[in-house]
Amino acid sequence: MPTSQHPIDSGFGAATTAQEVIVGSDLRGKTAIVTGGHSGIGLVTARVLASAGAHVVVPARDEVKARDALATYPELVLDSLDLMDPASIDAFAKRYLASDRPLDILVNNAGIMAPPLVRDSRGYESQFSTNHLGHFQLAARLWPALCAANGARVVVVSSRGHARGGVDFDDPNFEQRPYDRWIAYGQSKTANALFGVALDERGQEQGVRAFSLHPGGIVTDLVRYMTPEELRASGALDGDGHPVIDPTNNKKTPEQGAATTVWCATSHQLDGLGGVYCENCDVAGLAPADDKSGLGVRPWATDTAAADRLWRLSEQLTGAKLHGGGL
């Protein structure tokens, strides 16, 4: 079966920065939402989109922390959103829809990695809840605004962590199996990729295309649940505790890490494409399940049957469905 999941020779690479990607883009009159856009690669993404003229909304759970982080970026508009709280998601979407603005770019960037076992108010495991289910509900609630854009893109920040395994459809919230924080992280990142596949399939007729991506390994607040020893053992920190920067080996600056997100959100090279997993500012190649290179996307993260199954499960767990074709 033909697939679009293969590199397109974009001309960019692992060391490309977000600012290099945005050159020549004019986003005036367009609106973007970047979850987690007050720190790390999310902040770089938000700033770069705004630099090209976009109106950028940054919803954040900790408004005090986010307000401090955005104090020097008045072009970024702060709002409130807790991805583990369904009522907060609905309230944010209601406020946005009331603005009557089409939504041209939705960047599902916020996430957590490898925390101890925490559950939301529904009993859902926190990484599955935050990284996938919260963003699923957000996109569903914002669907009328995405359709109204007549060419919207939804960009989902996944990770090479998806290589740790697929979604356990029988026990996604670790109610029967022992909790493993890294297996849970990998499951949530596979869910991100499958969400991109499923949303793109459902959005094409409305002009909504979806992409998932691996940004690279970047030392940001995302690693807060890892000890310095773990970070050094992974090669993320050197002996002096400084981040190791080596883009060809997946160790990037935030500016390099945000590049693939910005590319997926804005590049005309992706016109007519969708539902693909990207890395290093290009469409990633397919990788076998046992691949050790660290590159490419594993079969379970592009499987259309799994994507459809996850979509149905997500509807069941959140109660959210796509409704409406415009504002």
C-alpha cells in the first residue's frame, strides 16, 4: 500500500533552527495556539510564529509561572488551560470560539515525561491524560475554528519515546499492570503519533491536516522528573552538568528542537501531505520494530487500524467528538 511516510529531502537537517525554517513565511492574519508555549521548545515555537506575524495564544496551567516567562514577549497572549481537567479544556475552547477567530495552527506541545504514578480526577494516568487525552479533547472542542480556517494544521509533538511501545488498549491507564513511568511515556508518545494519523484522515475534507513529530532531545523543564545521574547516563548532560549539544546524535538546543514543529506548522513543502511523523525538519522514514538507529517511526505509531481504535477509545474516555464544520 502506498504511503507518504518517507523523507521528501526538505533541504533542512538536524541542526536547522526554527528561525531558519520561518524565513519567507508571512503569517499575518493567521492565529496559532501553542500549548505549553511559555517554556522550552514551546516558547521558541510561539515566539517564531509570532515573529512571522501570527496572533499567538499561549494557554498554560500555571498562569503565574507563565506570566513571568512571557513578560518580555507582549506579542504572546496568555490564557488558562489545564490539560488534565476536562472542565478547564472546555472553558478555554469556549472562550476561543467566542472570539470568532478561525484557528490556522494548533500546536499540541505541552507534555510531561516519566513522573511517578499520578491520576487525574477520572482515574486516568497522568501522561496519557496530559500528553494525549487532553489534547484530543482540545482539538475536538476547537474543531469549528479549525475548519473555518480553510487550511488549518494541527501539529502534535511526539517523541522517539514512541519506540518504547504501542498503546495498551486493554489497560491504557495502568489499572491492571504495574506502572512503569517510561512505558507510560512511550505509550503517550505513540498515542500522539496515532492521533495525527486519525485526525488527518478525518480532517482532510475540511482542509485540516495533521502532523506529528520528534523534536529531538532537549534539556528543558520536561526532564524535571529525571535525576542528574539519569541525565548524565543518558548522555544529555556532560560531566560538569551542562547540556550536551550534538544535533546529529539527537541532542539539540531549544531553537533546533522547535524547528520541526515550525516546519510542520508552516512549510509549503508539506502542502497536500498529512498524517505523517516528522523529524529533523523532514518526513521521517519507516523503521522496523527492532531498529536501533534512533531514527524513523515504528510500525505501531503509523498503523491506521490502531489509530482508529485509539480515536474510538479517546472519544469514550473524554466524551469529546468532532462537531461542526465552521464557526
